[in-house]
Amino acid sequence: MINIPFNKPYLHGRELVYIADAVRSGKISGDGIFTKKCHSYFESKFGFRKALLTTSCTDALEMAAILLDIKHGDEVILPSFTFVSTANAFILRGAKLVFADSCDDNPNISPAAIEELITPNTKAIVVVHYAGVACDMDRIASIARRYGVAIVEDAAQAVDSYFNGAPLGSIGTFGAFSFHETKNIISGEGGMLVVNNEKYINRAEIIREKGTNRSSFFRGEVDKYGWVDIGSSFLPSELVAAYLFAQLENLEVIQSRRKVIWDTYNNGLRSLADDGCFELPHIPSWATNNAHMFYLVCRSLEERGNLIAFLKSKGIHAVFHYIALHTSQFFLPHSDSRALPNCDRYTNCLVRLPIYYELLDDEVGRVIETIHEFFAKKK
């Protein structure tokens, strides 16, 4: 029986009150009062040029691909060790996916690998800030400038995290965030596109509104609205936005608790890492830690499987993470057969531990003790 789940959605403040307020307002479709509150929050707190709530991070990435006019023949460089949404958004536009390896010391995309893959057909570099920890954006931005390609930040896990003081999601042409129930700040499903270049803002609003200039109409900029571009229905309902805004009001409290849990894991497992049992997460000097995830990198696929099974036998649900996309059934017919050894290692060896706002101190201690017990038995 699992009594310490991997994740647990939670209510922190006024989520249910705000949902009721949204219903009473008479508007529960998108772009109502709570959507506007969320937009203002992100633009004010993080300095994002334009924030647009979406139904998911997947939709935000799809909007970015449309805005960049990705088409057949364009190449997009992206990490293989990521969720499939990162790839789908661009392959749906006809792009050729060019997968890059991860770094030796963390699962983020390797800048050196990116530069080796640039060609005249490269249209965009997509970075994923794995576990909310920043990629080396100075090196990646330098590469992008040198070759004249756009950067899209998949910041699904990276709310309230920074690169050398710059909020993640604010550095590339676009940033995409997730508020899925497994993230730090949640709304069940939900996401956000951040537009950092003025020239894309008007079209982003149009694409988000099914290809219509409806937003301009409601601002009084046109006397009627119609179909002016391609697009889709990317707006979340006000119920989603209401839940999200209640969470945003408590961002600092939520983040503080998650960081306590993360630090407890890190301190409690340090001796085992020092003994070579596994690797702990590496936080580069340029990055902050938003405590989205705590993971271990085990020594082998077999050992990881045995550790997950042992934790499960003790009522603790730990999970592995992505299967590298370059090895996926869908992509293999298109593969150029390049070796991506770091991606393969994280696929086979990385295990994620439970971390969520309501995880209790004694439960964190129990997870740590169980991991120590597992490796003691191996000795």
C-alpha cells in the first residue's frame, strides 16, 4: 500500500473561493478577471514582456512554433531527454527534429552539443530547464546570436527560477510554462506563453484566439473582429485561472516549503552520494533552485529498478523519468543513429523522489531512511 505518493495536488489558500467568484462574475470562459490578474502578476513580478495563459505548456510551445513560422525543411535543435510535448510542438509544423545530448553533470542540454548540430537550416534552439535548473543560457544565447536562430525556453518546470538573476522564460524569444498538477504552482492543467519580443505580441493574441483579432476588438482597437490568421482555442477557462491565481498569491510560502524538503533530502542523502551509491542533483553557479524536483542518478538500470521496487515495498512511490526521445518508437525511423550517451544514462538511471507541498517532515525522513536501508542491505 502506497502511503507516501509521488505527488499530491493541494489547496493552499483561496482556490475554491476564487472559483466561486469566477462563477458569480458571469464569465467562466477565458480572459476574464482572473486571467487578467494572472497575466498582471507574471508581468509585474518577473518582468515578462507579455504573458498569455494557455490550456497547457504543450499549447504554449505549439503557439511558439506557429509564431516562428516553423515549416517543412526547418531544423529545430532540442534535448532528447525531455517530455514529448517539447518535440511534438515543432514536428506538428513539419520541422526536422535534431536531438542534442545532455550535459555530463546534469540533464540539461549541452551547449557544446548544440553548436555541433547547427546547419543553415536551423530555425530554432529549444532548451528545457530540467528540474527548474537553468541551462547555460550565456553560451546558448551566444550560439543563437552567432547563427541567427531563435531560442524557445521550455520552462515547464522552472517557475520562479533564475539564470544569473534573469527569470527563466524571459531570456529566449519565447518561454513556455506548465501549471500541471505535478508542478510547483498548479491549476490541474494549464500553461502560459511568455512573449519577449514586441513584434510577436499582436500575432500571439490572434493565434491564441482561434486566429481572430478578438483581443483587439475588446480593447476597442477595431470595430469588429474576424478571422485574420491561423490559430486555435488556446485559452483556459476562468475556473483554471482562478485556481492558479490563488496559488500565485502564496508563491513564496509554497516555494519555501519545497526548498526545505529539497534541502532535507540533499543533506540526508549526502553521505550515500559521497560513498558513490548515486549522484545528487547538480546546481550550476549561474542557476537558482526552485525545488521542483529531487532526483538521484543511480549506477545502473538494474539498481534503479531495485531501488524503486524497494521503496514501493515500504509504501513510498518513487518514479523514473523520461525515456529519451531519440530512442522512441515514433522517432526511430527518422533517427540518424547518433549516440547520445548522457541522455541514455539519465533515461536508465535517474529516479525521482516524492516532493510536494504537503509532504511532512517525518515522511521525508522516512524516504531518506528507506534509501539508507536499501544501500545498507547491498553492502
